Amino acid sequence: MLGGMKKWFAVFFIILVRLCEPLGGYAQIDSAKIMQRVRRIPLWKTLEVKTLAEALSKGCETDEETVFAFSYWICKNIRMDYPEYEKRRAENKSIKKILHSRKALCDGYSKLFVELCNSRNIPAIYVPGYIKDYDYMPGDTLYRAEY
């Protein structure tokens, strides 16, 4: 019986190794190091997209690290613009206004991220979408893409 268990364990181990092989091709991201570096970026470097993208990507060895730095900075520095959200307006803020006010609606977050990626030649596109919001009632139509 012990020999049979060893055989099954060996088979299980081989299957596990085979399943994990594709994961070995991806580099690990040292997120703590990136977050620490991103927090130290001076304010004057965050007012223009190209300057911000350059500062955020400095020290990043892969596109994955750069994308992580972009998303972390956006999450830590851009707030939801609740007064604009409550007015139910479609956002038309420029990226420059978002960087200066540090406020955006959903599409502003996405557009800023896409601009940062594009400035570092990382392919990214903005894809608008629909959502059933808090005031959606059964039978309502989705009349504008806002997410």
C-alpha cells in the first residue's frame, strides 16, 4: 500500500509541476518596493502626463511593474468626484484637469490610466460600458455608456 501511495504522490506532483510551468514564465512584481517609490514622487512631477509616467516608470524593469505603478498611483492620488457624480453629468474633464484637481469620475480614472500607458508605449484602450446604477428600475433602458 505504501508503494501505491508513493506512486500516486509522484503522479500528483508531476501533474502539479506541469500545471504550474506556465506561471514560471512571469516575473514576480515587488509591489512593496514599487509602492514605496511611488509614494515619494514630488508633486511637481504629477501635473503633466508625460512627466508623471516617466517618474512612475523609473526603476520599473517590466511593463507589468510600470502598469502596477500607474494603477497604484491613481488609486492613492485621485478621488471620486462625488458632487459631479450626483449631478449625473457625463464627464468631460481633461486629463490635465484631473491631475490638477485630483478628482475624477469612472471614465476619468480609465482615461488617465490609458494616457499614462500610451505615453510609455504600453498598449491600452478605453472601453466605455453600461451599468445598472443605484437609480435603475426594472424596465429602464441603459441610455449612456458611463462606466
